Amino acid sequence: MQSDSPSGDQPVPVDHAGLDPAVWARFLSFHTGADDGAGARYYQDWLRLQVSLLPQVGRAVLLLGEPGSGQYPPRAVWPNVDTPVSDLAELAEDACEQQTGLVTDVEPADGIVPLTASYLIAWPLLIDGKVFGAVAVEVESADEKRLQSVMSQLQWGTAWLELEIRRQQMRQDRRIIERLQTAIELLAGVHAEGGFQPAAMALVTAMAGQLGCERVSLGLIDNKGHCRVEAISHSAEFGKQMNLVRLLGNAMDEAVEQRREIVWPVPEGQALVVCREHRELAARQELDAVMTLPLISNGRIRGAVCLERSGGPFGEDEILLAQSILGLTGPALIDKRENDRHILKKINDAFWRQCRRLFGKGYPGRKLAALSLILAVVALSVVSGQYRLSADTLLEGRVQRIVTAPFQGYLREAGFRAGDIVRKGQVLARLDDRDLRLERLRQLSELTKLQRQKQEALATRNRAELNIIDAQIARVTAELQLTDSRIGRTRIRAPIDGLIVRGDLSQRLGVAVKEGEELFTIAPLKDYRVIIQVDERRIADVREGQRGSLILTALPNREFPFRVVRITPVSVARDGRNFFRVEARLLRSSSALRPGMEGVAKIDIDRRKLIDIWTRDLREWFTLWWWSW
């Protein structure tokens, strides 16, 4: 029978008379630091004290392990290590899995009826919701009240285990913080140096002082894949120590090839490693311990650091400290090495690095992109296409008529302005003719007077006076005709059917205009010419008679074909570049076209390879740049 822990409001008092004073004193001395720190004896004493506080306990076992691992080996057994506790361990593992206290009775052996009933009790060790283990005991002749008392005592007793585990975690955290603090201080020293060589010397010298080493060496992997010694602590020049440098390089290569740290002598329980070069280095230099750690940056092994000393083997804390130091300072040191290289060396290394990524393992996206680029270049080098020259274009009327002021006068009316469509003979504007009409009345009055004088001369037969009067009549008649002509020209009419492209006199009414002053510009609506602004770099490709098409900004969905009819040999500067004016004639017109529309024209030149078409600008730019140099 198995059940959960019995319930109760208060734990039942337990008799503490059975406590062993010697065991209790030793147990307390462990916490005060007087003991040597043997954890196994601490757990054994704790289990013994728990048994002494519980009545009629036959057996007991304590299981402890890493939380979440699912493995909880026995750490203490009572009354001795040879006591069979498989059933207790099984119940303790069940308590760990269910994270609650369990009670079960002992099943009797075959054919044997026990005189008294025995029970197995287990209680898990829970810390911050994590299971670290469990304790299980066998209690003889126990009733429900006694079982509840035992369960309560186990629950209270595990507080000592929790305290010790938290102390271990605190000591471990303190050691980690100390290691990180040391590593950060060394990192600051590396950053304080200006270049790689002084930074490397500062690092190895500081590591030698921190870890009590006679010598600390740093090596980096060269182009041949071997470690080359770059810095040795307390030694600015080591070129003459060829034998030592060779031994150090071999030890570093040994660690790099196995991609792990190597410690000589090999610590107990460590996995099998090859350490022949380390053993030889220790023997040749008469050292007690040698340790080599790979130097890693951006996930790659870039070198190694070798530590040598004669003051005994390296401990676990010292190994962790060295790993922490290199983990922080290694990337910074490699960055300084990269920055110290010559620019040509950087370019060369970058080139070969990209080659390794392109032709080596991994980087499938890079390989796919390179293959796609090669296929695209091959396709463009084989396939031909139509080479079309693009340029900005402007639509103008083939013939433009300018309407000017016939004589000096004042503007009276202006019924049209730019953008209006007019018919031939339609009045566009009128000049003020009041002065001209007054002048005409004067001339008519003078003409009447002269005609009356002529009648009188005829009556008196005075031929001399008659000739004079005839001449005056002729003069006045001519002046009258001139005045009538000028009155007629005060009405400014459209010379052709078309569109007014320039001229707005609506804001100038009553203002004087001069003779010959431009008032309107009229262009026909059915006869256009295309003005193409061709860049001087491409004018050599254009020939008269070439065809093309244009699309206007106002009509983006319609394409109009044209033919080149003239190339003007005069360039015009615009936006810092020179353009030639090329004239073309539309092969198909439309009523939607208007003078002044702008767009883009494309002239069909010839058929060329696509790679020539798309790379022409780049090739010409490079040619000019190369020529300038």
C-alpha cells in the first residue's frame, strides 16, 4: 500500500534524547568552517542525526543529484554502506518524480509473516521548485500518529540540506563573480593597449601573475594551419629560444587539433586526451604542470595560450579562471590583430576568406547566389536584344505663327490666352481706336472743305488753284485710307487654325503696347515635330532615318512612332551636361496631342548583346577614369 503524506495541523513532538553529542558537534563544525569540507561525511552525519531523532528506524537512505537530470544516486546510507536500500531508493525516486511525500508498507517476504508492521516513508528535497533529491526511512511498529511525526521530522530536517545546498551555490556564485571580475580587469588592460603586440604581452604577463605561472605563451594559427608563438610573458624577445618556441608551438597545435583544453598531468576522471607534446614540454622544461587552452573568436579557433608552472598541478578553479579570461579577452585580442594588419594584407585575407566560403563547406546561400550570377552573365553574353536609346522629349508645332502689335497703341480687349484653340480670322484682341476715329472725322471734314473749294475754282476757271486743290484732296484721301487701314488692324485676328501656346493679355488691359511687340504664339493642332534631347555621350549612335517611339507624360498608355529627320550640330548645356537637339516627325498623330507635352523617347539603334547594352555605362565610365589616371 502506498499513499501520500498524512495530513495534520501541527507536527507531533519528537523525543530528541537520542541525539549523539559527538555527531551533533561535528555536524555543526562543518557549517562553521572548522571541518575540511568533505560533503560525504556531512550528509552521512545529517542522516545519522535524523535517525537519532526518529523512533524505531531500521534503515535510511539519502538521494541527491542535479535538478532536472532525473538521476539521484545515494549520498548516505544508514546504518552502514552495505545495508540493502533498493526499496527505499525506489520509493525516494517516486517521491522525487511526484514531488510529494510518500508512505508505503513493507511487503513481507515469501512464507514469512512479520511480527510487527513496517512502513517506508520518503520526502523530497524541493528548493525553488526544483527537485534535488529525497530522503527515505524504514519505521517499525508505527501507527498513524507516529508516521505523521516521522514525516514532519523529515520535512523539517531537509531544511539543513537546503541550507547547505544554498551555501554551495553561494560559494560557486562567488567564485564565478571573482573569475569574471579578474577577466574583466584583464580585458580592460588589453583594451588599454594601442596595438596587438603590447596587448598580447600585457595579457600573458597578467595571466602569469594571476595563475602563479613561470611562463605564459600566446600563439596564433598561421596560413599553414600551425600555431606560431606571438608573445611570451616576461620576455620581449624570444627569437633565439628556438627549441622552446618549437615545443610551445607543438603543444598549442596539439590542443587546437583536438579542439579542447589540455592539462598535464591529466586530472582524474577527465576524458581520454592525447597529451604527448605537453608531456614532452613538461619533461624538457622540468615543469610540474602544463595547460593549453584554445583561443576562440567568432566561433573559430584562432590560436592557443599555453601556461607553464612548477608550483603543482592546476586546480579546477584555476582552469575555469583561465577559460573565463580567454573567453573575454580572446575576441578583443583578435580584433586588435586584425586592425594592426597592413591594408594589402587585409584585402588579401578578405579575398581568400570569401574564396573559402564560396568553394568550401557551408554557406549554401552564397554558393547559390554565385551560381545564379554566373548563369546570368553567361545568358547575357549569348542573348541579343534591341538597343534603344532613351532621352527626354518635347512636342512642338511644326509651324508656329507669332502675332505682333501692328502699331503703338493701348490694349482694349483680350478674349483669348494661352491654351485656347482658335480659328483663322478669329479676333484675339482689340486695340483702342478712339483716337484713330477722331482723326478720321477730321480728315473727312478737311476732304469736304477741299471739295467745296474745288467747285469754286471750277466756277472761276482758275486752273492754278484747281491744281493745288486736287493735290490736297489726293493727300487727304491717302491719309483717310491709311486711317481706315489702321482702324481695321486694331482687331488682331488669328492667322491660322491652332492652339495659343504663349500669350496672356487679360492682365494688361489698358496698357500700352509697342509696334512689333509679340502678343500671341499660335501652333497648328495637326502638324507636330518631336524634339529629342540626346546626351552627347550617345549622339554618335543617332542617324537620320532611324525610327523609334515615344510616350508622353500626359498619355502614358499610348505609344507614338516617329522617324528622325534632323540632327542639330549644336549642343545645349542643361543640369551640368551637354545635350544635342534631334528633330523627329510623328508617323501617327492624335487629336489628344498638344504642343508643349513632354515625355520619353526611345530611338531604335541596332541589335547587340544584352551584356553590352547593360554594362555600357559602366565600361565607359571605367575607360574615362582609367584614361584620366
